[in-house]
Amino acid sequence: MLISRDEDICLRRIPVAFICDRYYVIPTAVAVTSLICNKSPDTHYVVYIITTGLPEEDIDRFYEFKTAGVDIHILAASVEKFKDLQDHPHVTIATYLKFDLPEFLSDEEKVLYLDGDIIIQKDLNDLFEIDIGGYYAAAVKDLPLKDNSLKIKNYFNSGVMLLNLKLMREHHISRALLNTARSAYTLTYQDQDCFNICFEKQVKLLPVVYNYFYGLFMQQQKQYPMDCINKYFGTQYASYEDIKEKSYILHLVGYDKPWIYSYNVLIREWDDYFKKSPFKYRRLKRKSIKLKGYVLSVSSYLFYKYWHNNGFKFFLQQLLKRVWGRTAPQ
């Protein structure tokens, strides 16, 4: 859709949606900063941030993103109806607010949904202009997930989705998603599983450059060598860096988020955008992921050593003696 700014320039209007609770304020702000920093002059972003439980101070800072070519809309939402749904240690209940995007954005026919743990490298008009008529969404295939029990051929990642809100409203998909989440399905990846179940066979697959797991691939090169990546996505890239250079969106999947841990292969890029955001004065309390891994590995080794040499009963006696000053029952 084109909107007129003056007689000489027509801007391309692109609605973009984020979900944000108090745990994702900083990453969402960094994602929005990267979106704006890489915007083309003729692009007009309409950014919707659906929030829950944010203090007024954070909401006011988000409004500081508003500038020429960027509109900011903060929509407060309740997660009350999702409180009975399956949760996950690393995923908050706010993630289920994605289900209601067709209703939250009732005036939009199409929206680009983005997770907060991303870095945007290019203008997103090319992505938004992809035709999704007849499809609920366009998305990038996820990696083969061994712990996922769903038998869906083209299982996709829901962190970047071009959504056909009009078609979703016509087919009452918000209700279907909620019913699926409440069903007897064993959901490994919560909302993502629900989208895959409800959208199956009506999803247009996108090139990997629109949702690239650069950090994960770099850290696990033995598990994901380039030839396997090319085969899986049907590409012919020369290297991980080759894909990164051509990517529109880098997705920081995994637990080593750069706002939590001091080591991440994309921490320099992430920090550059953080320093340009309205939240740049917010102190980050980062942990050492290397130290965490070391402690876990040493603990596992000592547990195995005691168990192997003396049996579990001896190990339990030593543990109880150290912690409570008593021994295990004979």
C-alpha cells in the first residue's frame, strides 16, 4: 500500500507487529531500532507493539521511536484467558497474544509479525510485498526438531511470519489456535506448534534469508554443516557468512541471548543497536555462559564420579551429610 507524504514522494506502508512483556522490553527495543536504522527512505513503518504489564516509563520510551516514516502504536492487552495454557521455562505466557493479532489489528489485512530476539539488516518491503493470497502466512522452515512429536512436513518457525489477517479473520483462526493450545496435543514449542497445526498446507515457505539462525549455526557447525543447510533449504550458499550478508533478518534462537549472557556471536551487532535505542542507559546484567557451562560440566562429572565409584546410596549419604548433617536411611 502506498501513502502520500508530499507531491514528490510516495511511501510504502508496512505494518509490523511485536509482542512485548516486561521480560522482552530491551530485546524488542533493539529489534525496533534495527528495523528503523535499516529503513529505506520511501518506506513508512507502522509499528504495533502489543504489550502486557509494562510500566508507563517503558511505554513512553517506546513512543520515542516515532519519527518521520515511523508510526508507533502501543496496544495494551490482557493474558488472563491464556493462564491455563501450557508454559515453558524460557517462554512467557505473553507469547500466546500472537493468536489474537487478527483482532488486535482489525483494520489491517496483512501484517509482518516479528519476535523480539532478532536483528534486522535490510528494509523489509521485499518481504512484505510477497503475495500470500490464499495462504494464512508466509514463513521460513524451521530446523528438523528431534524433540517435536508433530508429523508436519514443512514445519515452520513462527518468529517471523507474514500474516494474512483478513483470511485468518474469515476462518476464525484465533479461536482455532486457542482451542488447539487447550487440546490434548503434546506441545513442545507452545504457540509455534499451534500455528503449524492450524496453518498446515496453507503456508508459503520463504527463503532462509528472511529468518536466518546465524548464531545457532555458527555455534553448532558440526551438527549443521553448510552442505546440510544448503540441502535442507534448497540453496547454494558458500558459507555461513555468505547467508548472513544476504539475510534480511537474523534470528537469535537459543538460550544464549545477548542481553542475558556476555557471549554471543552477534553481541557486537546487537550492542550497536542497543546503544542507539531509547533504552541505551538501561544497565544490562549479563552472565557468563562459559562459566555456567563449566559449573554444569564439573557438577555432572563429580556426580558421575561418586556414583560410578561408590554407588548412588553412598553419593546420597554424602549429599545429605553436607546439606542437612544427616545420613540416608539404611
